[in-house]
Amino acid sequence: MAEVVLALGSNLLDREKNLKTAIEFLSRLPNTTVEGVSSIYATKPFLVPDEQNDYLNCCAKIKTDLSAETVLGCCLGIESAMGRIRTYKNATRIIDIDLLLYEGVTINMDHLVLPHPRIKERAFVMVPLSDLYPTKIAVGFDFTEEFKKVGTSGVLFYSANL
């Protein structure tokens, strides 16, 4: 089974419940187990074109036999099942699930890039990621230096667990 890391975020309706529901959906995927979930953090919207509510963000670590492309498809399916509507880039969302890392896999395709190309730019990803990987090395992906550069400013602890 491969270790996979996902980032989750929500800024519509009951944000905490949305994260919990998404994790529950992930736990039901075939040949997949949720191995860990970070604390939840509140952040201001990042690079958005309009006024939006704050986000709740977390990261999840799963083990799966599913391929990276299948995991991506499942994440998109969960988003759709939960009511996500993609009206424009960086629109508000009931749930967003990003595939960050997939053990032993590097992909550069139009619809999927692994490792996720913007992990190291986003404190709202690296802070919860560091909960799951305190050494700052996740599935062979070292984010130590970038974590120091980006820092934790604007990423506020919200809750210890889902």
C-alpha cells in the first residue's frame, strides 16, 4: 500500500463538519485506510478574487492500493457528492481536496502534478502537514527550508482533532 497525503479545506456552511464528512468518505474508499489527520487550522482566503469566509484546513495521510489518478478521481467525486460547484478559479467551496503527495510517484500531466507544485508556497498546507510529519519530511518530500521561509503567520490553530 502506498502512503498518500491530501490537503482539505472548506469555507462554506459548517466548515468543520465538511472536513469530517470528507474524511469519512476517504475512509470508505476501497483498499484505503485513513492513517492520520492533522489538527484543523483557520486561515484567510488565499489569492481569491472576491470577499470570502475564512477557511478551515487540515491534512490527511492515507494508505491505499489505488493509483494516484484513481485517488484524484475519488477526491473529485467526493467534492462533487458534497456539493462543490466550480464556478471560477478560487471560488468559495464547501470542500476542496488536493492530492499533495503519493509515495514513490512523480507525475507531470495536465490534470495531475505530483508532488503538488504549490505545497512549498502555502503555509496553510505546510502547517497541518508538519503535524503529520514533525521532521518536515513527508513521503520522501523535504519541506524543512520552505517551512522556515513561509512560516506560520496567518495560520491559526482551530481544533486538535476532527
